[in-house]
Amino acid sequence: MRSARRLSAVTAAAALAVTLAACATSERSDEGEGGAGATGGTFVFGAAGAPDNFDPVFATDGETFRPARQMYDTLVTYKPGTADLEPALATEWTPNADFTEWTFTLREGVKFHDGTDFNAEAVCFNFNRWVNLPNAAAQTQAQYYSDVFEGFASNQTDTTGAPVYNSCTAPDPTTAVIKLNKAKGAFPSAFGLTSLSMSSPAALQQYDADNVQQSGEAFTYPAYATDHPTGTGPFKFESYDRTANVVTLARNDEYWGTKPTIDKLIFKVIPDENARKQELQAGTIDGYDLPSPADWETLKNDGFQVLVRPVFNILYLGINQKNNPALQDLRVRQAIAYATDRESLVRTQLPEGAVVATQFLPETVDGYAADIQALPYDPERAKALLAEAGHSNLTVNFYYPTEVTRPYMPNPTNIFTALQENLRQVGITVNAVPQPWNGGYLDSVSNNGVQDLHLLGWTGDYNDAGNFIQTFFGRPKAEFGLSPDRDQALFSEISAADSTVDPAAHAAAYEQVNRDLMTKYLPAIPLSSSPPALVVRDNISGIVPSPLTDERFLNVVKG
Amino acid sequence: MTTTWAQRRKERIDDLAGGRSLTSEAMRRLRRDPVAIVGAVIVGLFVVIAVFAPLLAPHGAAESFPELQADLRPGNIPGAQEGFPLGGDQLGRDFLSRMILASQQTLLVGVLATLIGLAIGIVIGTLAGAFGGWIDTVLMRVTDVLLAIPSLLLAISVAALAASPSQTTVIIAVAIVGVPIFARLLRGSMLSQRNSDHVVAATALGVKRPAVVLRHMLPNAIGPVIVQATLTLATAILDAAALSFLGLGDADPGRAEWGLMLAQAQTYLDVRPALAFYPAFAIIVVALGFTLLGESLREALDPKGRR
Amino acid sequence: MLRFVLRRLLQVIPTLLLLSLLVFAWLRSLPGGPASAFLGDRATPERIAELNRVLGLDQPVLVQYGRFLGRVLTGDFGVSTITGQPVLTEIGRALPATVELSVAALLIAVLLGIPLGYLAASKRGGPLDISTIIGTLVGVAVPVFFLGYLLKAFFAVELGWFPPSGRQAIALDATDVTGFAVLDGLLTREWDASWDAILHLTLPAITLATIPLAVIVRITRASVLDVMGSDFVRTANSKGLAPGTVRGRHVLRNALLPVSTVIGLQVGLLLAGAVLTEKVFVWGGLGTLLADAITLKDYPRLQALLLLGALVYVLVNLLVDLSYAIIDPRVRLT
């Protein structure tokens, strides 16, 4: 009886297994397996985070931009390794006299991944699509577009205003003319932003690209952005395996430029930094982004190539004048600057190649004033200034973020700790307020402005001083507690500089803004610019580290 | 009728006498148990170091030194040199001093969390065990739910629900984990006291209910709970370290705490593994010490004695 | 019986409602939110406010809760603010990973723990016994994440025997059927995929198994000692039964009863340990979902995970009560 029951159970289990096996068939593609005709192999890159979607206009972070850059082209692009412009889909671009009209001469014979032609009509279709984004959900997602073009045809939110974009005309297939409502210093650099990549009009329509929806407390993206990105770039979208967190792109054999040698480009999402390092050491990935500065030396010694990007960011010690009247006194802010030992901070905590910032711009941006001297480390002078201002017993609430590393701030806790010690030595009492980056820090600092001091920074999007200075100090913000009346001079000076369109005059105006910021206003203290890096195996060549983290993998060769 | 002074004194003596015989029996067993001795030595050393940490540590926890900063780079943390037997940490602070001072913070977090858990557990267990009825039912339902949630998950949830990570949230999160265990244990041993002779006698003599509970039942029932507290200290230290690792721990970098030091050293594992190994080793040894002591205490106090 | 089940199920509803409201309100009272998580360092007060308005997060909590409840009743737990994917889909994807890891860890703990505990008990006081006891004590005292890192550094990076993280090698292009990587390989006869999945599974499973292993060893040892000292074993021995028969039929079988109870209790602990283990080994399971949701303030995902967790807990309890009633006729379901 007992054995009979056992037997029947075994039979049942076997039957179940057979049935399951019968309905499960291998879906392996045969082409893989290093197939016979394969040429360049597969390049696997470890990404720190998952992409949000694949429609560049809705992209806001580096992890989302990275795959987009490989699949799409922009009208103009940045010369590898620099922030300077070079031709991409447009071979020439010329403004009119007052910089309100840009004429682009387009490359001929370029096709989108779906086989449709890239031409002036397609350019206009993209520009018109952006300005006509229909609902609030889509408009809030198009962050870079609204930064550059300031508004939509029909603004659905209060944060956007009059659109800078006016219209686009296509007099012939290879000429597109973009008309603007006003000149802006951001152009033509901003035309190279990955967000302004050219998508196939046919695919945009077919896959309902504008249909971003708000669903509960989140946004859902249309099929175009999740599964059917269609650009002109060197790689085509193949799949995004959301279980394994792997994005697979395949070589575009119809690419208009030099075709990539590698067959497949894979982005494997590995959020943990130590895990990325170990995957590289174990040989399961070919490279990864943002190795911790602490590991550069080890990785180099292990025979990996650490590719250091030119610096293009600023870390600053923010000062909020609103809650602590003492900080409204310029002398107190200067004292804080003299108290901070930025030389040793940069040397001991930031990677090789990091520099002390003398102003709120990295050196390569037009508008950088070379004659500004870094405020020296001088604790005695700091104490004297504090005494003179009558604030020798200053107490400040110093906010700093946890659970985050940014390219400009590889280890916020260490940076904070070093600064805290500096301030303590000139008699300033520091209340440490750590908050998780997403768990309150940004809200406290940028939105509610409850801090006295804080750490924040910025990585430039393109070569334009306004992209830094205007972003920081262009208007009253809770972050710095600048007041509309008291600091009107600063706001006017910046907005005057920004609306100067002639490149040389634009740069000169910003140089003056920088000088005044450091001497007259000092609303914050620029600390450093640090180079983020990427690391690849020794048999990989063809990656040029970009200051804009705009690396393209089309020239990757696996040796 | 109120109890007279003479009566009260008699009761106290009775309690003490009973307590002493039990304790001395346990002590006798403990002294012969090598496990208990090892545990006691580890715990004893740890407590001594922790209590006198400010005297033992050559430097402050937040102080940084030019000697240690001279060659400090993100990829190079100087090792031992004159005056700094364990070298510096990632900010040029004296690693030895931080290790020593951290013992105090670790003990503080462990002890406070255990004590808070113990206090709440005792209140709940006493109420449930002494009164029974619906109070018992409701309280035990709640502790059942808490017990069913795995301890670390519970600690993570509590810590994640706090506004911002701090030492206080860690202590509270770890304390809550201990509450249901203490409450259950105490209730069980209170229940067994309810029908014991001395409790029945006290009740018959007309001693008021709260007095019976607090003076007769609780002191006799609390033994196993205290043993459990020793064991909980070990888990408390480990849970606090895990919270730090997940970024839910105390985030004040000036303060030295082993869990936090271990979490921060993750970045420097290839550069200077000692920064991670020493705190990890310290956590393991101390947790081991409390476990050994607790286990042997439990065996010593177990009347059946597993010989 | 049916009435009992129905009544218990009805009782569950107010509990879950209350719990969900508490979770909902509490999450929203915390600093930070999906808006600032989305904007990162491009966050400005205006943009945060605008996103909150578009997402309806500026409305009174009760209004938001009402809407949430309406959607949940239709089975819609919302969309993750991190990935834009339906939360239930995400949980469905992550569940097999966590179950696979927990089952593997439990297998290691049981298959290694019971024999070790038994051997230790039968050679009581011997070198094996003492080293086992020490091993279990140390096993419990080592922080899981630290052990994971050590194993990885040594076996994956140094020796290269195992892959350092993840669930499957990308290059394999394994077919996904059930989501259980080892099983999928067997079902589709992609043997190399199964093998690869087992290799990926080994280190995390060992890491996760340490604590349950230590507990099982100790319980088995204590329980075997208990049973060996009991009257019926003494009787069996004095009856002259072969030692092997006594051990197999009497000691082991009786000693395993408490062990099986403990194994049941370990399942919950495994899920908790999985949060840490998954982080160290980049194992895309429920623990990772939970940890990410906490750091990135993914309200919908947190709500769904906590509510479904509570629901599972309640249902399991109900099943336990029912099974007691079936096993023990003295228990009346009223």
C-alpha cells in the first residue's frame, strides 16, 4: 500500500516533468555562440544603473543617455574627448546675424534603423514633435528640452514659459532651417545634446511616442521609448532584458559613418560598485563606468586601462543666507572660504587630475577667467574676519548627502568630514546633518532651503558658461537664500551676460561675472573639479573619455 | 490591611535567600564551564575597553593628523608609522584610536537597544502574564506578528521608516526586534509562577495584586529574560552593523562605530583591507563573546541542565 | 470549517485596510519623494512642485489613498517610479530569483546541517563535536555581507571558480520559461545554462545558508542527545537491537521532529538574509526590489511589497491554523 502510493507519486512527478519539458523549448538564437562569420565579438560594459527608457528626449540621467548615444545621432556632436562641436547629421550650421535662425546642411544618404530616410522633413518633424508634446506628463519628462527651449507650444505646467523655438522649415531635403524666438548663448552647443537626437518620424508615429502617461505616482512610457527606439546611430536596439537587467544593442550595418567592428554592445546593470570591480577582475565584463577613485591605482596595477575624463564639473560648498543672518555678511562667507583647506581636500580625497576650483566654471568652458586666483587656505585670516564681523562663535547646520556618489563628489561623507574639521579649527561649530540623497537631502537643500551650508555640484551639459552660472545663481533660489532685492545686481549681471550673443562678448561678460562672484558676492564657495573615469580591459581600444561623459562605443575594438 | 515593615523585610530576605541559592548553584556550574569562561573574558575585556575608551585611546575620533595626511590619496592610505601603530584611516585619523573609541559606541548601541527592548518587553510580558484574559490575547497577538517578521527585516523596516538615519533610529529599530522575544519569555515564566505556592500564599495573605506581581512573580520569573538579553546583545550588535551596511545606520562620520567603519571601508577594500577587517573582526569576536556567555548562562540556569 | 475560513478571511480585510493606510500615510510623511529622486541634481523647487502636482502627490493623503484603494481593488498596484514597469510584473520577475536562492540555501543548510549535527552528537565531546560547535557559533557571529564579500574575493576573483555576481552569464542567451534559472535549463535541455545557473547560485547560497546551517546543526545535535538519553532508546538498546537500527529507526526519526519545526521557522529568516545577500551578489530578487524602493522612495513598489507581504503572512497563518485543526482533532474551529 505504502510503496504503491510512493510509486504513484513518482509517476506523477515524472509525468509532470515530461509535460513541462514538452512545453518548454529552447529559444536560443543560433547566431550567438561566437558564430562562424562573427567579426568583432561582443563588448560588455557594466553600467551603474538601469536606463529609464530609450527615447532621448525623455532621458535625464547618464545611465539613460549612454545607450541612447549609441543608437542615435544629433545634428551636431562633440569632438571625442572635448566639448567642441563637430559635424554629425548636419555637415554645416550657420546662424543669421542676430543668432535667431540656424541653417543646417544635412548629410545625404542617411537612413533610420527602420529603413526610412533621414532628411530635412525628419528634422522638422522631430523639432515640431518636441515643441508640441501634448500633456503635462510628457512635458515634465522632457527636462533637457525645456531647459534649452524654455517652453512648449501649449505649456501644461507652470515651470515652462514662452518657447524659444519658433519654427522649422525644409526648403530642400538637405537643408533645415530652425527659427528661434530669441537668441541664446546655449546655441549651437545645445544642438548636440543627446536629448535632441533625431528619431525616425515613422517609428515615432507607429509606436505612439508622445504618449507618456501618469499612472498612480509614476510615469509610464509608450512602446517607442520602451521597446522600439529608432535612430540613425551605429548600433540598433535589440532587447532589454528587465529580469537580467541587460540592454543589448547590435551593430547597424547601414550606418552612414565608419561602421563599428563589434557585433554586439551589451550594457549590464551592476549597481554595486564593488561588484562591478569584481566582475571586471573576474573577466565577465569588459569595462565599467565610474570606478571609485580609491581603486584607480589597483586597477592600473592589475593591468586595466583607467580612462580619465577631462574635468567638466564643479563641486561647491553651498551657503544659504536665509536662516542664519551671520551668513549674509560677506566677511563671514569669506572666512569660511579661507578656512577650507581645498588643496589638501583635493589631494587626499579626490582622484588624480582633480583641481581646486578658482571659480564656478571648469577651465575649458568659454567664460572662464584665467586671472582669478584661488582663495588661499588661511585659518588665521578666517578667524580675524569672523572676529571683525562679530561672529566668532558661529554655529552652522551643515547638510551633506549619503547613499550617493556623483562625478563631482566621489565620496560626500569624506569631503564633509574634512570640511567639518577645517571649520572646527577656526572656531565654527558644525552641526552635521546627513540625509540620504533621495531620502530628503535634495528636498531639504534645493526645495526647502533649511540648511546653512551644504555640498552640491554640477556636471556641464555643453560648453556654455550659462549652463553653470545661470543654473546656480541666475535667480533667487531656496538653495542659496538669495533675495530678489538684495541680490538684484547679481541676477541682472548674469542675465545681461547670458543674453550677449556674440561669442567673444559672451565669454568676456561671463569672465566678469566670475570675478564678481568671487570677490563681490561669494554666494557659495567653489571647491573642486574632479575627473570621473571609466575602466576597460587591456585588450579594448577605441574609447575616448569625454568631459561630457559622452563616450561612443562605435570605434571599440576588442584585441 | 497594609503590609508591615517586618513582613516586607521578611519577604525580601526570603527572595534574597531563594535568589542566592539559585545564583550560587549557577555560578558553581559556570565556573567549571570553559565556554562560559571564554565568553566572560571576551565580554569583560570588551566592556573594560569600552568604558575606559577615552582614556585608552591616544587620540580623538575626529582628529586628523598632518603626518597621516601627507601621503594620503584615495588610492593610498598610509599604514603603521611612529605614533600610529595601526596607521591612519581614509581621512588621516588615527585608526587605533577609532577602533578603541568605537567599542564604546558599539557597546552603547547594543546595550541601549537591548535595555529598551528589555524594558518594553518586561512591561508587555508582565501585563500579559499577570493578568491574562483579553489583555494577554491582544498583547500576544501583537508580539506574534512582530516575531513572525524576521528580525533584520523588521529592523530595516523600522529604520527605513525614520525621517533620517541616526544613532537613535538604529537603537530603536534594534530594540523593537528584541521586544517580542522578551515579552514572550517573561509571560511564559510568569504564567508558571501564577500557581506557585508563594504567589498563592501571598494572594491568600491579602497582598494586593500589583504588589504580588511586582514583588513575587516578576523577580522569580525574570531569570530566563536576563539570559536572553545577553544573547540579544550579540544580535543587536550584528543588526546594527547590518543597518550601517545598508546605509540605514548612524551617518555621523566623526563618530567611530564598528558597523559604520566597516561599511565605510567597503570603498577601500583593495587599498587597505585592514580598515574593514579590524572592525569586522571586532564585531565577530564581541558577538561571539556575548553568545558564548549567554548560552552557558542559559545552560547553567536550566534546572534540567544538559550536562 | 468553511464558515471558519470565510470568517477569518473577512477579518483579514479591516486589518489589511488599516495597515495599508498606515503604510501609505507614513511613507508620505517621510522627507524626500519620487520627484526629487527623479530630478537628481537638476531638482529645483518649481520642478519638484510641478512633478508632485502632475503625479497627484500634492493632494491630501486621504484623497491619494482613496485613489490608490480604487486601483488596488481592480488588481492594479501601480507602476514603479524607478522603472515605469507595473509593480506586480516586477515582483513576478523577482520572486523566482529570491525563491531559487532561498531554496538552494535551505538545501545546503538541511543537507549539511542534519548529518553534521547528528555526527557531532554521536561523537560527543570529540574533536568533530567541538569544532562543529565553534563553527556554528562563529557562523552566527559573522556579518552576512562581510562573509559574502570574503567568499567573492577568494573564490570568484582570486581563484576564478565561480562568477562574482548576477544569476546567469549573458553570453549564454538562456531561454526564460519559469524564471527559475536552474529549472529552465533542465526544461529546455540547455544543460550548460543550468550548470551556469548553479555556479552563479553557489556562493550566494552558501552565504545565505550560514545562519540556518548553524541553527540546524545545533538543534539537531541537542535533539539527538535528548532522544539518545530517553527511555525508549535505552529500552531498544537493552533489547539488543543492532546499534544501526536504533540510530536509524529510533533516534534519528524522533530527533528530526523538532528539527523540522526549526527548518520551517528558518524560511522567514532566509528571506530577511536575502536582502543583504542579494545586495552583495547583485541578485535581482525581492530583496533588491525592496532595498532600491527604500532608497529611491518608490512609493508604489513599497506599498505593494509591504501589502502583499502582509497578505501572505495572514494567509500562511490561516493555513497553519487549519492544518492544526486537521492534524489535531481536539482543536475546534469556531
